[in-house]
Amino acid sequence: MSSRLVVETCEIDPVEDLLAYADPARPLAWLRRGDGIVAVGDGVVETIRIPAGAAPLRSAAIATAWRDLAQDAEIDDELALPGSGLVAFGALTFDEDSSADSVLVVPALVIGRHRGRTWLTRIRSTSTSTSHSGLEPQSDASTIGYGPHWAGTVGPGAQSPQGYQDSVRQALARIADGALSKVVLARDLTGSIPAGSDLRRLVRALSTGYPDTWAFAVDGLIGASPETLVTVQQRTVTARVLAGTIGRGADADADTAASAHLASSTKDLDEHEYAVQSVLASLRPHTRALAASEQPFLLKLPNLFHLATDVEGELADGGSSLDLVGALHPTAAVAGTPTSAAIAAIRELEPFDRGRYAGPVGWVDAAGNGEWAIALRCAQFTPRGTDIAVTAYAGAGIVAGSDPESELLETRVKFRPLVDALA
């Protein structure tokens, strides 16, 4: 008899701090306004890793592997809430050629909360194969005390501020030549934090400081993204497109002026329209009754304004949120237009591998429901013995009329949430 997963979800008393249950060194978390799901401790039942070159399209390979794993699972879940039952946390690479792995992680024990209801999910495998961790879910979830506060420092990485402006100029030349309409260029900051640091403190700082974002921690990738890639719940598909950005003002008058400038900026409105049309074109083959708001609205975050458009439709086939992730990624909001030309430009103009930055991050359940964001305002944390290496990323959309210095300033604004939290 082949192995299968056995899953049991039960409602429990309310929990105030989900993160208190997570593993300090390797947290798995997905949070927004206090709701979400967190893996309890470090027990893992299954990890699906797709390295570079393993499949023509890694998102498709992960979707197939997850479908195979989930279809035979024995699931007892009377709550049927977003994130209850069998779930996996996922983080996929931005570029198919990235040396980083795309990954799905199935924890042994998950604690979750949604609109006032809290639950505990135990997941185990009937197999004793050595490919699994061998860990059985503990009988009761227990909190883990937070470690001491820590601070980290980051500075210019492979792409210096001057180098970034030079790359923007090269991108503008390609746009002027008609090679592409838009390309999103990123730069990196690198540094370190002390070995043994409790990474939950960073997740908590981002989650409380930016409550309207998705705060996430998956396989060392930690951040707080304002941009939903796609959500599927009971066959309803929703997405939020963000493109066009300006920093908040220092006072109320400056704030009003900044928002008015963004709302009337032809450059930003054009950039936003590229991103919206990219998402609609990708979703149409998989959905019915797909609609987007006619005009973008201003999304206000603590440090900046975004132009935003919400999209909604109905899943038309037997697909899952992972299938839609594969159809949507990479959007024009994080790559450019046309996609193939933008990816080629990114590979040439960015002197680093993005890894999972600007890739899909989120969760999926056995029915294909899930919430996926674009991994923005994030950093990858990699233990290396005496300390933990940190690489953070931020980017800006380059279109005709972009100014290299202004785009550099935009990346500084986007770095702020993570840099402040690290400090």
C-alpha cells in the first residue's frame, strides 16, 4: 500500500500570538492583520523541492507534485476555513534559471486563525520512508519563548547605487529602441545578523508595522508583501495588481500632494495599465466572468502610496491556485512587457540571481485553494556558521520617461520596511 497523508483539524481556544508557536530559526508563517497560519515547531512531514533544470516550468512541476500528494490524503476538517486542513507553505523562484530551489513545505503541525476562529491541524504520513523527517506531530502545540532582540546591518550588494542608475539608463535605451515597453530592475543589499537570532522577531515587526501586507516566512525567505498574486477560495479567484509608486509626504499637505501626483502621473498610470492587462490576459484562459475595476485606486501604506486595481473571476476548470500562479508569474508588475524581452533584460542588467525575490510566495490546500503574494519587501536568510547571511531586494518599474535617480529613490523607499525591522 502506498503511503498517504492523514490530516486532522480541530477547533481550539483562541490564540493571541500565532508566531509564538513557530520555530525561531526556521519559521514558517503567513499572516495578515493577526490572521493566518503558522507551522508549530520544526516538524516537517514532506518537502517538495524543484531545483533549476529539474523541469521546464517549475511551478507546473510543483503543482503536479502537490496534486499527487494531496489527492490520496485522508482529511478530517469540519471547519473548511482558509488555511485549515492539509496545507503547504510555498516559495517559488522568480526566474526558471535561478540557482535557488522552488519549494513546498508540509508541516507536521499547523496552528491557524481566521475571523475569530482558531484551529490546530495535525498532519502525518503513513509511510516511515527516510525521505520524511520521521517526526510525528506532538500531541499538543506549545509556545516557544522569544529569543533576545538582535540587530543586523546591510549595505550595497552586487548592484551599487551608481550601478543601478547605469542599468536604468541602459533599460531606457532599450525602451527607446522599441525592444520592450517596461522592465522592472532591482538592486540588492547584503549583510548579516548574529547566528542563533530569533527570526520570528523580524516577522512580528513586519506584521505589526505593515498590517495590510502579507507577512511571510518560508524556507528562509522573510518579508511583508503588499501585492497579492492570486487568491482562490471556493473557486472564486481574486488578485490585486500594484504598479506605480510614490513615497509618503513628511506632513499632511505633502502627503496629499504626493497622492495627487501619483493619481495623475501619466508615466505611472501607463505602467499600471501594462500590469493590469498582463494579469487579465493570463487569467482569462482559466476563469469565467473575469472583471477588473475601471480605474486604479490609491493603496496607502505606512511609507508609500501604490496605484492598485482589484481583479475577480470564477475558476473555470479543474485548476488550483498553483496552476494560476504558473499562469500569472511573472507579471508585468515585477518583470515587464513583453515578458520574454523583460526577463532577458533583467538577466543582463542585474548582476545577481534574484532567487525567490519577486517570485510567488504563499500557501495551498488539498482542494487547490490558496493565497499567493509576490515576494516583495523581503530578504533571504542563509545560515553560514558564525552568522546568518542576509540578502534584501527592492526594484522599480522602468518605462519611457523614467528618471534613474528617481527610480533609485523609489528602491530606497521600498527597502525601508525591511531595513527598519532589521535595525
